Amino acid sequence: MELQTRIISVELADGTHVRVEATLIGERKINFQTQPFNELTVAIESLTKEIAEIVHKAKPDKASVKFGIEICIESGKLIPLLVKGTSTANLEITLEWGH
């Protein structure tokens, strides 16, 4: 199945409108009204908080986390989709200890 993409308008917290490419998943009907971008940022914030808690428990001297998010529309709502980037994983975490 080939995924379809559309250019849609999203509204940032300060009222700025930005056009983004979004992948349609699930049903194919799409609401072309401007979507609130915070639907994505809330999910990304929750994801990063959970990752930060796990990294904090591991107590590394240095840490980095890299992940890709694709903007998708499902049932008329924006959702983030973790996507494979240039690495072989959706989520790449590097922890370093100096001992």
C-alpha cells in the first residue's frame, strides 16, 4: 500500500501558520482546515520526558537521543509517527560513562 501525503496548514501556539507535509494513514478522508500543531508537540513532549527519565536513571556522563518524527493525519487529527531515519532504528540512544 502506497502512503499518500498532503500539504496542510498547521497553527503554532503564537498563531503563526506553517504549511507541512503530512502522511495520510487510516481513512482517506481529510479535513483541510488548519490543524493545531500542539497535537504533535504534546506527544513529542511526553515521549522526550519518558526518554529523559530513563536516561536519568542510567546516570551516564553523556547522553544523546536521536529520533525522527513524521507528521501524519489519522481520523482528522495530527499524530507523530516515529520513523526510520538514516540509522537502522527508529530511536537511537547513545550513553557514555567516563569511568
